[in-house]
Amino acid sequence: MSAVTYVFGYTGRISLNALYALARICVLINDTLNWTFIQPLRGKGLRWRSAVEHFVQFGVNSLPIVGLICFLIGGIMAMQSVYLLRAFGATQYVANLVGVIAVRELAPLMTAILLTGRSGSAITAEIGTMKVSEEIDALEVMGLNPTKHLVVPKFLAMILAIPCLTVLGALIMIFGGFAVTVWVVGLEPDVYINNTIKSIKIRDFATGLSKSFFFGIVICLVGVYRGFQVRGGAEGVGHMTTSSVVTSIFLIILVDLVFTYLFFF
Amino acid sequence: MSYVADPIIEVRDLVVRYGDRTVLDGVNFTVNRGETFVILGGSGCGKSTLLRNLVGLMRPYSGSIRINGQDITTMSDQERVEVRKKLGMCFQASALFNSMSVGDNVALPLREHTALEESTIDIMTKIKLELVGLGGFENYLPSELSGGMKKRAGLARAMAMDPEIIFYDEPSAGLDPIVAAGLDALIRKMQQTFNLTSVVVTHEMASVRLIADRVVMLLAGRVVGLGTLDELQQSEHPFVKQFFERRPDDESDNREEFIRSLTGQDND
């Protein structure tokens, strides 16, 4: 009897908690969209300066590391492709492979994962610390909306920064592949460039960019959600920052799968 | 000092629960306009929870809180923003925004809630900082200030919108006696200069004696004493007496029980 109650109680608690979490996430999404797109039209204003500052922080300052990683990944991808394609004597198709995969898949994914580590964690830590030191309460008592003041600037900056970074990352990744293929494998530069241009369609860019846009939403909202969940002191901030990065990467892969499936046909 | 009874905050049958645990249980009191009202009690008696309810950071389980006649427990977010423009709050750890300078902290509510020119806001910020004795510190970051200065800056920020009521959460916690006394004097000065209503949560008897007009005393979520300090000192309630006499809990009765709880034989 007690085992039965235990099982039912356990499942019930888990499902209830999941439902509460879902409800809180819906409220967060609703609030964020409301304060980003609807309230500014009603004359409530947007914190542009803060959004620009965050854009610099998330976007411009991430450029060196995103560029470096994308360049290296491009090179690695080219070498692996050459290894496979050499058997068929099709080395010139390395350009197609690297180009399409970079634009459709790896550039959005690598950028998103880097931004999760770099900016998603920073969002959680910032909001979490503000929560611990009662700064969020202070905003509310002043009659200032925490979503408007803290979430919206980050949200705007993120959804604008990540597609830009993705495009630059894709170009650098293709250049990384070019560098390896031309200087290491010894393919003609013109062949590589021509094949790249021929193989990449607008549709590929559309896939990559729409993906990265949704990755940006995931990174920002997970970061914010985990930040507001912080309880206790410094330990809580650390715990939730870890959790933010893990959740974010998991959801990014999940969103990636869904989008790849949608654009597969 | 004498007052015309003019209630500005009315708390009726306030019940607050965290899950199954009742933290405040039927609290009733009124704060009159222009007085310094102290919420007194031991640690964990629910005084911080009461304060969070008064400023609307938490919603009670039942009961009502009226500020200027409006019940803040049932109003919409929009209406609450309007009420909050007339409230100021000083947090225990001052809760200054660490990413902004002291001046920007004070200017923030003015920039967001008023259509004043930046030059006017600048002047007002300077006036508020001067008022709390922090003139010339507007370009410092909160991390560059000492604990007492942070509290003063927090007070300047709370005063920015010229509020009617100001709430203080443990104003002298973590400060040395001299700085704490300075803050008490400041609380008194604010109240007298601007006819501010002040609600102070504290457990420091020394500062209660200096600033309090009336006191409410809480024990385990219930009101055990309400009135002026003199009235409370006449109280026959054992906890109130113990609190004022600064006596520890009687341990002798519990010793046997304590040993039993250690050996795990308390159920026999």
C-alpha cells in the first residue's frame, strides 16, 4: 500500500513541478515578447542604450573567439572531408561539403554553443547576483519592471547579435576550409571558390539564420529563467549558471534537430 | 510628539503562508501619517516577511493592506506601479545597482518615472545625495563605498521620488554603533523635515529608543504588543518583558529534553 502511494505521490510531484516550470516559462516568454514588441508601441519605451551595450558585449566582443573557433573547425572539416573524398578522386567537392555544412549546420551550432558559454552564463550570473543582493526587489519596489529593465535589452541584443555572428562565423569557417584545402592539400584556389559559390543556395542561408535566431532566443530565455531561479547566495548563483549552460546546450541541440528535420525536405 | 490619527497604512487580518507553514497569523495594525513606526521582533518572527508584504513584493494568503485607502493586495500591476512611486525602500544590504554609479542609482527612478530634463535630474540627484551626507559621491561605484555610505546612498535613492512613506529593512544591521547612530539620526531628520511616514524593521533596541513613535512587536507571526515604547515597557506579556530586559531563553527546563533528543529517545 505504501509503495503504491509512494509511486503515485512521486509521479504526481514530478508532473506538478514540471507543470509549474512550464507555466513560469510561458509567463517569462509572454512578458518578454510583450515588453519587447507591444509595450514600446504603447509609449512605454525601450532601454536602447542598455541593448546596445549588451549587443557589444554579446556580439562584438565574442567575434574573436567565434572567428577563431570557426576557422579551426573549417580546417578540421576540410581535412576530414579530403580523407573521405580522396578515395573517390573527388577532392574538388571538399568545397561543396564544407560550404554547405558550415552554412546550414556548424556555424549556427558552434556560434550558439560559444555564446551559451560566454553570454548565457553571464546572463544567469548577472540576474542571479542581482536577485541575491535584492536588486531585483529594489527595481520592483521602485515601480520598475524587471523584465523591461533586465530581460528585454539582453533579448534584443541576443537575437540581433547571434545571426550576425553566425554569418561571419560561416564565412570564416569556409575560409578555414579554403586555407587547409589550398595550402595543405593543394587544390586550385579558383576551383574551391567556384565550387563554394555554386553549391551554397539562399535556402541554405535561410536555414542557418533561422536556426541561429531561435538559438539566440533559447540562450537568452534559459539564461534569464535560471537567473531568476537563483536562491540563497553565491552557491546558488554558481549552481544555476552551470544549469543554465547545460539546459541551453541541450535545448539548442533539440531545436537544431527540429529545424534540420523541417528543412530536410 | 502628538499626532492626529490619520491612518496611511492599514493592515487587517494579514495571514501569510509559505506552503503549509504560516508565517504571519492575523496581523492587525495601523500606521499614522508622519510617524515612525517600528516593527520589532526576534529573528524569524516574520518581520521581514511583513515588510515584503507591505511593499507588495509578496502577496498574502488572506487579509488586506491599505495604503492611502487602496488595497494593494488586490490591485493590478499598473495600479501598483502608481502606488509604488510614492513609496521608498531601504534594503538591508542597500541593494544599490552595482553596475551603475551612485548618482545613476539615485537618478534611475526620476529618469524612468518623470519627464524631467537631464539637467534637472542632475540637480535633484545632487540634492538628494547632499541630504544624506554623500555630496560629491555621485560618480563613485557602490563597490567603492563603505557599508554605512551604501545605506545612505540607498536612502537617497529611496527619497528620489519624494515618497510619502519610506520603509527601512534593518537599517543598522552590520554597522558599528557610531555609524548606526548616524543613520538613526538621519531617519529622524528625514521624518521631521519632510513629515515622512517611516516604517522601520529592526531588532536593535538602542535605535528603537531613538526613533520610534509607535512599535508593533511580533512573536511567531502574531502581534504581542502594539503602542508607544512606554506602553510596551509596561506590558505584562512574558515575551515583551523578556525582549526589553534582554534575557536569554530559560535553558534549565529544556536540558533533560535536549539530552533525550540527542539520544533519540524522545518518543518513549
